[in-house]
Amino acid sequence: MIRNLLLAAIGAFALTLAPVVAEDKKEETTKLEGSLVCSKCKLKETEKCGNVLIVKDAKDEKKEIKYYLIDKGAKADYHGEICQGPKDATVTGKVEEKDKKMTITDPKVEFKK
């Protein structure tokens, strides 16, 4: 009987933690809209093709912020569509600053129609 109560208490505790973990994951994800371009072909910043989302700064429309996608680079499914020219896109992922550059980890890309 004590064993059953203990298992029930552990189960109830685990259920209370599930929404907190899910809520934390939602907070980590950011959705950005801008122009997706190739870091080599368009920006001339890298030796190999990569993916960069260029977003207008909300505070100053004349400024742009570059978000470097941490992905498969030229092998990413969506790279072929942007290698020779920019395309409007929405990118969802975890935004961080690494080596004084803004990055998006685990990017999910959707092109605007």
C-alpha cells in the first residue's frame, strides 16, 4: 500500500513538472521575419555557402541585423532556393549571441508565398 502511494505521488509530481518544461521550451524559441540569403554568394562573408536571415532593426529601420543559421549550410533543404538570390522567409529557432554574431539554432524555415 505504501508502495502504491509512493508511485502515485511520484506520478503526480512528474505531471506537475511537465507544463513547466514545455513552457521553458516555448520561451527559447523565437520567430523572426526577414530576407534569407547565402553567406557566400550574396554577402561574400564566407568561403562556403551558409544561410543568414537579415532582419530590419525594430528601433531603426535603416539598420539590419544578421542572424546566422546554425544548420547544414549548403546541404540544408531550403538553401537551393536562396543561394542565387534572397527570399522572404520566417525562421523559428533558438536565438543566441555567439562570437559577437547573432545565431539561430535548430532553425525551421518557411518561405513567404
